Amino acid sequence: MKTLTVLLTLACVSAAWADAPGPVPPPADRELARHILRELIDINTTHDHGTTAAAEVMKKQLLSAGFAPEDVVLIAPADKPTKDNLVVRYRARKPGTKAVLFLGHVDVVEAKREDWSTDPFQLTEKDGWYYGRGTEDMKDGVAALLETLIRLKREHYVPARDVIVALTADEEAGGDANGPAFLLKEHRDLIDATVAVNLDGGGGSLKNGERLFYEIGTSEKVYATFTLETTSPGGHGSLPGPDNAIYRLTDGLSRLDKYKFPVMTTATTRASFEKFAGLETGAAHDDRLAVARDTPDPDAAERLSQNVKLNAQLRTTCVATLISGGHAENALPQRAKATIQCRMMPNDTIENVQTLLTNALADPKISIKLDAPPILSPESPLTKEIMDKATKVVHSMWPKVPIIPTMASGFSDGRQTRTAGIPTYDLGGLWMDVDDNRAHGRDERIGVREFDESVEYTYRLMKAFGAK
Ligand SMILES: [Zn+2]
């Protein structure tokens, strides 16, 4: 996952801080980070290839940096030997204090050479950009974490609590059977922590080279899928009657299409709308403030909902994504099915969604079945302690940028730690242009300067969270 919740209509910020460059690491560390990024991009870690080759390279680097072999663990589910996860423990002076967990995923989405201008599995530097699959999602973050561990070790840094870094497999595909889900289920002791920092979310948004704002992710929507089904007696195609499974289903779907789930906000989305209001003017400002209240203003919510990204912030959404029906060209259908993809607000419930869906379809002959129990992902509380820590690090890098708590409309591995009871904060360090996000797409790229800054940021972030 790597989607920023861009909510802004503003064209530019026109403030002095907006285009001031941030600090970068000392030259040797900058070179090491670039070297690691190149190594990682050059190893294909798509679903078919797996992560073990990359995990082994990283393990070797950590061992030669002085990490004890027992603190650098390669581990995969027994039936997935090519999908290793690498878990590193940077020990505190005193054992026993509860740890902080840093999360990053090593696997990437497939990329075809013929679709790209460069070889996606070879890091290419061109005009101030790094091109390659995973440069943004998220080998940049993995390289920054690895370089930070090596740098801290060289500097003889000792954290006040254990710092665990989990560089995992299968985020982009099969995430329920591997990655943090597998580690939490089978080896919780390896990654158990009181708080988690996920670099696969959050981060900065640029427009025309100017900094707009930095997002800290506290939550994400919950993924749930329902199957609708209708049946009818069927018969010869020459003798249609009143009861037809396909029409019954599509009539219900038309009603669902017009239905809007009730407006629902969370502590995060209210804070988010309030902060974004401060960056807007006129009606855009007023409407954001009006939905940020404890009781959101329905007219303002209705106006904002015309924008699909804002709509997704304001309510649970459910949409038809697949449909099938009938069994022969010349026969009346006996059965029709549709898949309904829901993205629930983190404070919504599956029972509530199912009831509202049933009401919207308004036909008791349309059956509704939940495909699988969803992975609930409760909002991580936006405590003063976390906000202060994040603000201190972000502003040490990029003074004065607005910091905005957000809920992602998609999901990441953060849902695994959140559902396991570990509050998780998305605190990525990369700045990306709001209009040029190529994660999962062709010619994925990041700015060279932005990468260097994200490495320095990760170093400061790990020290801040390692300090308790
Ligand atoms: Zn990702």
C-alpha cells in the first residue's frame, strides 16, 4: 500500500519553509543508503520470486555491521521457503522494557519490462530521480531502515528500549499468511511491542516542488466483501416471466448505487478535516470545519462527498465489483451473483454494514453473505506523546510543515499490528508530488534528494522512538 489521502484543493503554499531543502545524512551514510537501495531494487522481489534473496543480502550486511547472529532472524512459513521475513532486534542496555517495532515490506508489485521506459528491476538514476520497481513502495523505506541500523551500530548507540525492525514478505499479495500476520500468530515474541511505526504510509506531499503537508497515519479503513445472490425458477428463453434472478439482482444493485452510507467520523478524520481546513480558504475551509465537529454538518458533508476521496473519508463505502448470472444463452437464469466490496470506517461494525446493505437492496429475496470475517483495524489513539514525538522529528527535518493525522482509505500491514493490539503509526519519510504517485504503476520513481532526506529522517525517527 502507498496511497496518501490527498484532500487539498490548494494550489500552493507560498511560504518560505515550503521549498527549503531538508538535511541529508553524512556522505558515507548517504552513499551506503544509495548502495543498499540499488542492491534491493536489483533483486526481483515480486510474488513469484519471493523475498529470501533480498533478506539474505540484508542479513549479511547486519552481521558485518556487528549485530549478533541471534538478533538477526530469517524466518518464513514452512510452506513458503522463498518468502523470508527478516527480524532484527537492536537491544537496549537493560532487557525487559517493552519494545518499539518498525515495519517495512520487501516484496513489490509485478512490473513488465515492456511497459517501462527503464528496466524495472535495475535502479536507474536519471535527472535527479531513481527509477525502479519498489523505489517508492517501499524499498526506499527498507533501505533507510537498514542503513539506520548500521549507522547507529557504528555510532555505538544504545536505545532505552529494544528496537525491532521487521522487513517482511507478502504485503502486496498473500498478506494474511505471511509477513506481520504470520509473525504475530506464530512468533509473537519476536516482534511483540508496545507501539509500531510503519513506514509503508504517511509521509510528505509536494506540489510543484513545494511542501504542502506531512501526514501521520493512525488508521485505515476495514476491508470486507459480501456476496449477493438471487435465484429464480428458470425455464425456456422463449417464455420469460415476472421472476428473473438477473433483473432482481440488478434492480437491487441500482438501489444500492443510489444509497449513501451515513456520515461517520473518527477522532482522526475530525482532526484531519480540521487541520486541512486551516490550509484552505472560502467554502473549502468552511465545509471541512463543519464536518470536523462532533456532530458533522450534513450539508457540508454532502458537498464534500462529491469528491470521491473526501467521500471515502466521510463514510463506509460499498460498491459492486463483480457480477455473474445465468447458465445458457437460450435459458432463463436460475441464479445471479454479485460481489460487493466494502471499506468500513474503523469504528463501524460488520453487523451495521450488513443491516444497512439489506435495507438498501430492499428485497428479501436477495441473499447477503459475508465472504470472510474482516481483519478489524481499530484506530490507533492519537496521543499527545506520539504527536509530540512525531512533530519533533518531522520539524527537525522540515521546519513548520503542517502535520496532519490521517486515515488511509486502503490498507497496509498496519492492520495486522493494529488488530493484534499494537497501536501503529504510519510515519513514512518520503516526500512525493501529489499529482505524480506511481506506486504499483509504470516508471515508479522517487527523487534522489528526497530519498537522501528520508534516510536522515529515519535515523532521527528511530532514535526518537528508541528513547522510549
Ligand atoms: Zn507498500
